[in-house]
Amino acid sequence: MTTNTNADSSKWQDLSPLQLTNDKQLENIKSHLDLILLALEAIGNISSETILVAAKDLGLESVLRDRITLWRLRSSNPQRKSSGGRKKLDIEEARSLVLIICHLANKHQELLRRAVSLLEQVTEQKIPPHQTSLLGNYLDNFINYYQERIAIASNVSSESLSELAFNLLISLLFYSGKNGHRLLWMAIFDSAQKPNL
């Protein structure tokens, strides 16, 4: 599939095709991208419509045309309960999702910075993060979304889910910066080499 995209061509070019050797690596990439989007939804109250608007802003409508296309794309995560959607995620779709995630993270950069700064403060003061409204709401949203959507949720402890949620939150702050797309692209390549939660 070839896309004539209006997305920043230099950013698109930065995301060179990954050398993957097996289907398991591609599945790990699908899972990783879906989890990052889930964290972004949880912190920024981002809806499917917001994701589609971002795709349009970036000139990526041919990849993400509508809600059904988005659902099928996200359902390609093999860990999802609703993984009855299309199983294949191609490299162009992965590139598009990376650009969309970083675009949305950048729009929520101030919120992400505030949340990560608060996380550092409460960790230093040995205060449980869920006792603050910002981090507590994020954590509740993330855990609810995860348990609703991810098939293996029942096998994961609340401590592991909290750790995953906060690791993703910190990562999102990095992805919100100027070179966030490169950092995320490298991260999904790394995630392809090892199993996800």
C-alpha cells in the first residue's frame, strides 16, 4: 500500500523500515503502539475522533479513514479481547501511528510534563501516586481501559499495571518532544525483540 502523505516528509523519512525477522516481532510492535495509544487516551481523554482528526492534520487520511479503520488497526493487537479485526499491520500503518501518537503527545505536552513532574515528587516523598487527583485519574482510566480491552488483563497484578501505566506516561513525555517520532520508532523496534506485558 502506498500513501501520498502530507505529513512532514523529513519525519516520515526518519522512520526507515524496520528489519523484522518473524511475525512475533510484528505482533510486539502492534501491542506496543496500542498500549501507548491507550496511555495517551487515559491521560488526555483522547477519543477515536481526536485520533482521526490528528490523522487528517498530518495528511494520513488514506491510512486512517474512519472509526472502523481505526478499530481494525487497533484490533490487530493480538492481546486485545476484540482482536477479531484485521490481523496485519503494515510498516506504513506503523509509521502513521507513530506520527499520530507523537503529534497528540505534543499537543498534550504541558499536561504530560505536569503529570511526570508530579510523579517524581510523590515518588521522592513516598506518597502513593493514586492519592493525587491527576495521577489517580490517569491510573484509574488506564487500568479500566486495559481491563476492558486487553485479553490477558486478568493475569496481570495491579502493581504491574500501575508500573506499566507510569512507564508509558514517562515515555509519552519523551515522545512529545521534537525528536519524539525517532524515539518512539526506536522503542517499537526494541519492543519487537522482547515480549510485552
